[in-house]
Amino acid sequence: MALIGGIVRCSRPSVFGRWCRRSNGAHLSQTRHLTTNNAFFKVSEEIREAINSKKPVVALETTIYTHGFPYPENVALASHLESVVRVNGGVPATIGVLDGVARVGLNPEELIRLTSSAGNPDTLKVSRRDLAYATGLHLTQRTLNGGTTIAGTMVLAHLAGISVFATGGLGGVHRGGHVSMDVSADLTELGRTPVAVVVGGCKGFLDIGRTLEFLETQGVAVGTFADGRAENEKGKVPFPGFWCRDSGLTSPFAIRDEREAAAMVYAQNEMGLSSGILFANPIPEQHEIPRAEMEVIIEEALVLADRAGAAAMGKDNTPFVLDAIKQLSKGTSVKANRELVSANVARGTLVAREVAALQREGGWEAKTESGDDVFGRPRDQSQVGGTDRSRNGLCKADFPVSLPDSVLSPKPAPTSSHPLPSVLVAGALALDYTCTFTPFTSLPSAPTISPSPQLRTSNPSIIRQTLGGVARNVARACHLLGTPTRLVSAVADDLAGLVAKAELARQGMDGDGITFVSGGRNNGAGLGTAQYVAVNDAKGELVVGMADMRILEDESGGIGTQESSCSAIVRMVATALQPNSATAVPTPPTHLILDANLPSKTLHTLLRLAKSSFEPLTTVLEPVSAPKSTRLFPSSSSLQLPLFPDHVLDLLTPNTSELSALHSAARSTGAFDRPEWWRVIDALGIPSSGARHEFERALAHDVSAALLTSDVEGRMESLRIASELVDRGVPQMAVQLLPFAPVVLVKDGRQGVVLAMLLRREDERLSDAGQAGWVVARAAATSVVGLGGVYLRRFTVPEKVLEEDVVSVNGVGDTFLGAVVSGLAKGKKVEDTVGVAQKAAVVTLRSEEAVGIGLAELRGEV
């Protein structure tokens, strides 16, 4: 390497660039940022834009998810921590290795894929030493996944240009480390990588004194936030001990607030120092475990580790000890850990905000006037530049972009003009064209007129354009019934997309979840907004239909960094599930409805995302059609649907043909061969010979006055229908699907609706004499956790509609589902929603619209 005129020329090419400027002997590391993505390293578009715009970005590690918390608890924690960053005005950059690529800024879909690998022996803990192995082997067709440690995250964060990183606890020198040389790579990384790391101190079972000595040797500045604690006569505060606020040792520096911390980070970067900074943030006082109590637990855990020998050595030591502490503390250590990391991430985000402000303004000049602080700003922060600050100390001027009041106010206000949605509906939004043939009848010499249009020529017709798509129809039904609902879908930036978005607004629907996408890989042709064209004959019967739904199946994205439509939908749902964030609603929704126009991978991602939320949603799937319904059971083993009681799908609403297709798909993909499925089925005590008698009894059972013994004809008809349903296998297929979706509502046209449902052990229906006629199985007391029995019931059609009164069957099932979920969102039991849902379906049956406008008259019944 040669120095030429202040320019360092590298003799060999480097991924960090060919040329680097050196200033007065300062270390080069502060300039070694990767400005472009490559085969081994990728920075997401959101993070690249945030860094370029000098927005506050906070790095988050992933070992805490892959080797700390189990799935899906880790997904919930990941979503929560990203939400903490956003609500405090920052941009989260979750870092990990996925498919052999080091990624900075995992999107929700990627994050779920990585967190779901927790517990897999092939999932790596990626430190600095592991990066080449974890990323390089994909060149040999071995793709690896891994969670990044503090050291690994620091390396990747620095390469991306991120200066602040927040996590739980720091590794350190192990007890006896002066003999074993067991020293965490976190410490040496802090000595050579200029990233500020906010932690809760060292993990309490380490040798904290020797850890602080080692950090001093490495040249690492260590400061502890006073957090309301008084400084001693030397201006020092206690260094925290992870689970406790005082480790018994004194911190080298006391940090009074985030501004002082940011000043250190800014100064360190400006001077070009190559070492990092450690900021210790004491655990919130209400979540602290007293030091004396923790010391007893720690000592016992270390004894267990010593007895375990090789099983608790090296990289396996920390996970072993932490697990032992969890068991000995009866879980209190895990709760404290979760609260600690949340507090650290919040503190780290505030530091990042102050650093970003310094970077944008080129540093505030220190002033000595009594009215100004060291940043040259008034000490009275209630007014800054004429801008009012909120009670939590945040001001719009602090942010690089304009933020809504929902971030600044202790009681967030909605950022949308629509009511806060209690229901999200994700799936198809399409433009529907109905072309009905209208032959000329006034020609005097016209021959006998055919009701069908002629081929290969133009035909006179009446063409109607309406909004359609299953998800849109369901959302429209919910909207008309008075349920605040947000539609989440993707449209192209074409004329059809603009029309669709405008029409949603005209109808007063919440379209804040609609995202515009462009591109797609379709041989470079791009993907258009979903559209459907129906050509009907003069009688209104379908002759041919043409559908273009490719945009809803795009998981690949377009040229370069173009986001795929499915990724955009996942992102919009994830955003809506983050309470109190700048881009989300203050109160998250309670129900998520998906339609099977979305591909398998996206469906499974959204189901897991909804259940990993801190307030899990009730999830519903509308199968759409027999072929598309099978997307719930794809052949890929990586997309297996979890079973009761860990299910991610709550309600399934097929018609009988879709039910049969679902059952066949489950059988052909081996879903019925899984041990977990047999565990649930065996627990129900259904004999191998079947339960025909019980099924027929329940399906014929009705306590309404019309079917009492005095109505012999009605009773016989009910028995006939029940027997026919069993002959067709409807209840059998529904019950066999219950371990995957504990509530199945089967739509059977004029025969009504069949409800099959798993009951939990505490469900009052099991002890209610009035409900006993519909309970067809009771689980043994020692069976699957929480399982109580099976409920089976048929709902007759409330009103028979004459053929001549039927205008269109399109949207009838969608309307039914919208009414069911509207009732559920208002706290009704599922069986209490069916009656009004059937009425709503009749309204649409008599309407030219895909969803009958008359639904609004049923609001009082929902």
C-alpha cells in the first residue's frame, strides 16, 4: 500500500473501493462503506435512502431471534423492536444473513423467514470471523442463514454507514477468563469498529470488572446513562449489571442524556477514530431483579455449566447459562431481558436522532452563554425555533422528514381521514368489465336472432365497468355494514390503477393500504392492474371470461431494486400492525382477512405475521376458487401450516367445491400424515369407523319452533339434508381440516351453511345444555393442550330466492364473509353472525353490484 499525495492507493482491489482518502494519519475505517450492493452484501432500499438523507438509522441484531427467543415469540419481539424505533422517530435496520447474503434492513417477509429458522442446527451465529463462511459458500450452492452477533452486526452496520446500534446485553470476559482466555469477540470488535452500541451492560454472569479493563485496553469509551441516578463525588454513576441497575462497579463516564451521547459519537466520527463507543443503559427500575437475588441464581447456573463440560463450552456457554438462568428464575429473567432490550432500543433511537441532527447541521457550535446548552440550543426546550414541543420532548424540527402528530403526542391521533380500521383485508383489487350482448332487434329483414355474440367480429353490447376483486368485495361489505376496514392490495401505475384508487375514494372506502407498483419480470412487459372481462350472452349468462391477476402473484419484483407487489402488500400489513408508529394506526386492527389470489408464500407470511404481533389478530382465509384454495397446502415443506393449538389460521370459509379441493391438497401434500395432526384427531376420540350418526344428529338438530316435533315434514327434510351432507363427505372433510383452521364455515348454496369448530376446554358451549345437540366429540382431559371438543351445526337458508329474482351470484360469498367478520369484530360469537350474513348475501344476490348497496340497512343487526 502506498501513500501518494494524501491518497491511499491499495495494491489489490478491495470491496471497500479502490481509493480512500486519509486525513492526518487518521484510520481509514470511517470511509470504508459499501456504496453498492453485491453478491455478498445487500442494503435495503429503505435503509440506503435513509442514510443518504441523513435520517436516524438504528441497527438491530438478529442472534437474539435465532438463538435467544423461540419462534414465533421471536417474530413478535422483532416486530416490536422495529416499532419502538419507528415510534421514536428512527428507521430500523435489522441485520442478518439470509440465503448466503449479509443483509442490512430485512423486510417483514425476510425477517419471518430468518426467525422461523430458530432452533435449526444449520442456523449460524454470525460474528466477524463467520462472515466469509456464511456468505461465501453460496457460490458453491450452499446457502446459509444466520443471526448476527453484536460483533457481526457492528461490522455490517459500519459497512452500510450506520453509526448507532442498540441491543440487549454485551458479551465480555467470562469468569475465569484470565485462565481460559474465553473473551467475547464483541469486545475486540468495539476496539476496531466505529459504531456506538447501546446495551444494558454486560450479561450478569460475566466478569464485569475484567470486561471493563479489557475495553479500556482496546481504547473503547464506556459511558453509562445516569437515568435519574445521582452522580458520586467524582461525577460517576454505577455500571449496570444487565438484570440489575448496579453491578457494584463504577462506570468510566457518566452520560446525562442522549445529546451528550450524540456529541461523543459525532466527535469520534469527525476525528476518524477507529474504535467504537459503549453506552450502558440501566434496566428500567420497575423491571429490575435485585443484584443479591440474581447472584444466587447466576452462581447456580455457572455450577450447572461446569458440570455440563463440553456441552457448555466456547460459543455454547452463553446460551447454556442463559437457559439455566431462565429455568432457575422461573422466567422472570426473560421478561426482564425483553423490557431491557426495548428500553435500549428506544434510548438508541433517541441517540441516533441527535446524531442525525448534528450530521445535517454540520455540528452545533458549543456556547458558553448561560441560556444555551453545549449544542447551542436553548436549555428551555419547550420552544425551539418557534416550534412547540410536545410533552414527551419531541419536536417536528428534530426529524429529517415531516412527521404526523401521532409520533409527537402521548395520545396518538390517526394519520388518515378514515376511522381506525378494526379489519384489514389483503388480496385482490381489480377492475371488472361486464359485456352483455344486445343484438339488434329493429332490423326488418333480421333473421331469427341468436342470443349469443358472433365470433371474430364486433358485437353490440352494454359494457359496465365496476370495481371488483375478492378482497375489495369483502372490504366493501364490511364498510357498508359500518365496520372500519382497510383494503390492502397492489395496483400498477397505469390508468386502471388510477381509476381503481379514485373509485375507492369516491365510495368512501379506506384505501390507505393500496400501493402502486411498477415493473415486474414478465419478459420485460411489466404487470398491469388486475382486471377481469366477462362476455355474457343476451340472457346474461357467461360465454367467456378473461382474467389478468398476474400483479397479485408477483413475488419477484422488477428490474433492479423494484419492490414486488407481494412484498409491498406484506409491508403494508406489517405497517398497519405496528401500534403508535409514524406510519401506522394508534390501535392495531383485530382481524386480518386474506384471499387466495395471493400466492402460497405470501399467504403463509401474512398469517405468521398476524399471529406474531404483540396483539395477535384473528386470521381468516377466503379460498376464492377450487384451484386457488390449494395454495394453503403447497408442496413446499418449508410452508407447512402450523396446527392447533399453535395454528396461525383461525377461520376458513370455503364452498363445497373449495372444501373438497382443500381436503385433497392436504392429503396429497402429506398434511394428514403429520404426527401433530394425528395428535389432535386422536384426542377428539372420533372412532376409526367414523361418526356418521353423531354428524347426522348434529346437522339435523335445531331448536327453532319451525322444526319441533309438531313440524314433522320440516323435521324429515332436515334429516334428509343432514344425511345427504354426510354422504357427500362435507362434515368429514371440514372436521379433518379443523386442526389447521379451528373454525370452518362451509357455504352450500340452497342447503345453507355448515359450521365446524374446535372448542377449547374452557368453552361454555361444552357445559351449556342448550348447545349439547351440536357437540359431536369431547376431548380427553389429558389430551392436546386446551382442546375441548368439536361443534358441528347447519344453518338453513333464511329466505328462498326465486330464480327470476337472482340478478347475479358474483360477490355473494364475499358479502357473506364480510358480514361474518363484521359481527366478529363487534364481539359476536361466530354462530351468532351467520344469520345476518345470510341475509346480506341475499341482498347481493338481488343486486347488479358485486356487493349490494342495501347492506347498509343491516347495520343494526350486525
